[in-house]
Amino acid sequence: MYKAAAASEWRSARRQSARDAIVDAAWRVVHAEGLAGLSLRDLAKVAGISTPTVYAYFESKNAIYDAMFGRAATEFADRMTEPYEAVDPREVLIAGFRRFIEFCTTDPARYQLLFQRTIPGFEPSPESFAPAVRALDSSCQRLAANGIRDPRHVDMWTAVTTGVVDQQISNDPGGRRWTDLVESAVDMFLAHCQGANRPRPRATTAKGRRRAPTNP
Amino acid sequence: MYKAAAASEWRSARRQSARDAIVDAAWRVVHAEGLAGLSLRDLAKVAGISTPTVYAYFESKNAIYDAMFGRAATEFADRMTEPYEAVDPREVLIAGFRRFIEFCTTDPARYQLLFQRTIPGFEPSPESFAPAVRALDSSCQRLAANGIRDPRHVDMWTAVTTGVVDQQISNDPGGRRWTDLVESAVDMFLAHCQGANRPRPRATTAKGRRRAPTNP
DNA sequence: GTCTATATCCAGATAGAC
DNA sequence: GTCTATCTGGATATAGAC
């Protein structure tokens, strides 16, 4: 009984690592050919296997996209929830924004898969989508630390941040034209929310470089 | 000589209207199948012609995308430059934002073609792209009327507006969750720019509902 | 599980008669 | 200019031997 269980476990691990290798190859193809340019032929060639073998691990092309989505979403959530050095809530918010930009601009294809709906028949499965929720939660925490809890303000934040990323990728790929607006955008946003909102950011012991609490 | 010129003109008009009909059909297919789902077979079927006939009018599939882009860009510029009823510069800015949102959300495929780069080998030709410049100019005019000329502020404006549209289309298609943030976003943006900038909006004789000029 | 071979289909694009 | 017929190539996916 024990031996059988161990063998099964081992097999399952082997299977998982084979799947991972295929997803690796898929990303390599996508980086070269674009997200829509993924073909199972190329994928198999890059992975060093034959096309039918791909079907031993994934039931369809969309299942591969789904696995790619799942990996990207996990990377995203992991990156966004890593500890932040800063203490001042505004600084933390800026740092999160910077991580978001860095994450998106370093891999536009990944950004396209995660945040835009451009593959015709593809919808991520709930399991693959789950980590994205974790990332959004962490954003809300950073906002809450700045006294921002109004859902409309949260929506405004997502609009501002994705707007900056979107313009950067679409109109100045590889550059910093919109990326350099981060601090400015955060100040604009915070002034808006904190001017119209009761709850203030918690005072901290850290250096608040400019955005000191404005009220008692 | 006159007869020949007239005949040539007539033929050229016929040719143009045939091209237009094909572009019509292309948009119909795209609305049904998605931007990437356009095939020349479907296109020909919808247009009521045969596939080779398409090649009598367009040299390739990308040439069709280009014509679609050109039409969309013209529609965009035309819409954005139509006269504005409001007089108060802030109201005009809001109205322009609303038009932009309306234009994008009523036809996400058109938005995708115009503002995102998602078709693998396709780049719009300079001629097709030209009207887009006209539209951007008109945006800058509406900003200038609010005293905003700093290029960084213009970039901030494009980030905010496209961010709202992007979130609306991606995360609440058909709804108004981000669309309803328009006034709020404009106030946030104007407060930011006008607080940090010397030039004020020109005073007008119209009802400035809330955003009266703040300085002498 | 992995392969070779192949089925099936559809894409963009062309030849050549009318 | 328009058609029928076809080329060429690539796609996803499957059959069946090993």
C-alpha cells in the first residue's frame, strides 16, 4: 500500500514537471511569435517532443493557454505580495505601483494574456484565475493603509494604474514616458481620495517624504 | 479628353464604393467573430462575392485591416471634433471624455484595432493613421482650454482616460462601473494639474458648475 | 507515453477561362 | 472584374504501432 502510494506520487510529480516543461516551451514560443502566434507544432519542436505527445498532457490548445495563465497569475500574485521595504503607506503604494509596471512592461505578452481578453475562445478556469484575486486583495490592503476603502476609489486606482501601463506599452514600448509619471499619479490620486474622504492614513513612524497626514 | 476623364472618375468612384462595401462586410464579420477571427472566406461570403474578387480590391488581408483601421480612425476623429455644446472648459473636457468612452465601449473590436496592437503582423499605414493625430490634437485643445499644456499632464490625461475605458471594457463589459467615474476622474485630474501649474483656465461667461477659476 | 503517419479542415493566395 | 477550380501550407487533433 505504501509503495503503491509512493509510486503514484512520484508519477504524478513526474507528470507535473513534464507539464511545466511544456508550459515553459509555450512561453518561449509566445515570446518569439506573439500570444496569438502560438502553434502546437512550434511548441512541440521547442519542447523537443512530438505534437501528439502534447496531447498526452493537455487536452487542447486552450488548456495550454489556461496553464500559461495560471502560471502568470501566480507569478503576479507572488510578486505583488512580496514584503515591502518601505513603511510609509504612500511609499508602499508607490512601490506596489512600480512592481505592477515592472511586471507588465517586462513581458507584454504575459500582460496581454493576463489582463486583456484577446484570445478568441479562451476563458481562464477558476483555478487558474484564483491567484489574481489574491493580488487584488493585496492592492486593497495597500490602499486601506492610506485610508482608502471606498470601492469607487479602488476602481479609480485600478483605472489609473492600468492606464499608465497601457499607454506605456502601447505608445512607448521599452521607454519610460508614462512610467516616470508614477509619483505624480499617486499624488494626484491620494489628494483626490484623501481630500474627499474622512479616514486618514494611519500615522507612521517613517519618513513621509511629502504626504503628511493633512488632518487631525 | 473630357469624356475620358469623366469615365475614369466614374470608374474610380465605383471602385471606391466597392472597396467600401468590402470593408463594411469585414466589420460585420469582425463583430460576429472577433477581430482575429476575420477570414477572407467569411468576408467574401458576407460581401456576396468570391474570395479572389477580394484580391481585385485589396492586395492582402493586412490591406483590409488597414482600410478598416483608416475608417475607424476617421470615425474617431470626426466624432471627437464635432462641436461641443458646453462652453465651460471643464464641461467640454468631460463631454470629450464621455464621447471617448462611448466610442470605445460601443465597439470593443474597433477599440482593439485602433488602440491596442494585437494583430500579429499588422501596422497601420501612415495614411490610415493620420486621422488619429487630428483627434489627439483636439484633445490637446480641450486640455489647453483648461490651462493644461505641460506634456506630462497631457500624458497623464491619456493615461487616466484610457485606464477608465480599459477597465470598463475588460472588467465590466456592458456596464457602467468605471464609466460613472468620469466626473470624479476629471476633478481629480484638474485639481492635480491646476494646483501644480501656473496657467489658469480662461474665464468664460458660462455656468462653471463647480470648477470656478481658483486664482486671479 | 511516445512516436510516425495521417485525417480533416481551413487559411491566404493564385491560374486562367469568360 | 468576376468567376470556378486549385495550389500550398499550416492548423488542431487522432489512429495505431511500439
